[in-house]
Amino acid sequence: MTILVLAIALGVVVGVAAGGDLTNLSTYRVRAWPLILAAVLLEMTAGGLPAGWRWVAAVAAATAAAAWCGANTETAAAPAGPELIGVGAALNTAVMAANRGMPVSLPALSHAGLPATLDVTRGHLYKHVPMTGHTALAFLGDAIPVAPFTAVISLGDVIMLVGVAVVVARAVRGADHGALPLVAVGA
């Protein structure tokens, strides 16, 4: 969650630095908002479901988020952002559906500052399963340690976070300002 807040904050900073204003957020048009609301509600309630149904709710939430992204791909204020979020959600959906939950690398837990013996199926980690040698699509699981936040994330999460930052930056920048300027490294 902290990482998501940082992606949003980065989007705000980039949007303002590119000439935008926070008041532009009030004019950002969001299509198919019930889909994203459904995704959030499914995520929030999945932990209370019986263990065998939690992964189903998680996959349904990711699918709803991907559908929302599809509905918002033509929004002038944020081209590219929803597509990135959708790709990330689709990658997470694929690995969760193939494994009946999001596989978590136990060594990555250790690198992130968490005990490698952590039961990834309990608490707020309800939709997770341990990554094993039999895990399908293991490279898409939660295998990227983010030690400063004591977290382990997936490639799909990284892509979604970039998409969130792009959506926020472009929304802050405003629809009439066009694309965000690219900054050349070393220029």
C-alpha cells in the first residue's frame, strides 16, 4: 500500500513539474467506474472468504481492474497509463489463476526483511501461496524484494505502479497539455 501511495505521489510531482495543477484532477474523466469499485471491494472482502474462494475473488478483482483499464484507454488525459495498469493486472491474473493464488518467493521475503518462514496464506496475505519448484509462471509471482518497504512485489505490480504514476501525472498535467515531455538522461 505504501508503494502505491508513492506511485501516486510521484505522479503528482511529475504532473506539477510538467506544468500541471492539482485542480486538473477535478476534470479527469473516469469511465466504467463501477468496474474499479468492484475490483476494490473484491480485494477488500476476499480475506473474509473461505480459503478455497479467496484466489477466485483475487482473480475476479484483477480481471475487473483490467476491464476498467480497457474502458479507459481512450481517455485523453491519460493515454498509456491505463494500458500499463491493465497489462500488470493481466499478468497478475494469469499467475494467480494458474496457481490458485499469487505465488510468493520465500527467498525474496528474506531479502525484503521478512522471515522466510512467514505463512503467506494468512492475514493480509490471504491471496498468496508459497512459490515452489512446481509453480506455474513463477517469474510472474511476487519475487521482487523491496526492502525499504518490507515488501515483495511482482512484475505485474511494477508495471501497474508505473501505470498509476502515468495516469496521475497526466491527469494533473491536464487534457489540454498533451503528452508529458520526455527527459533525456545525461542531456
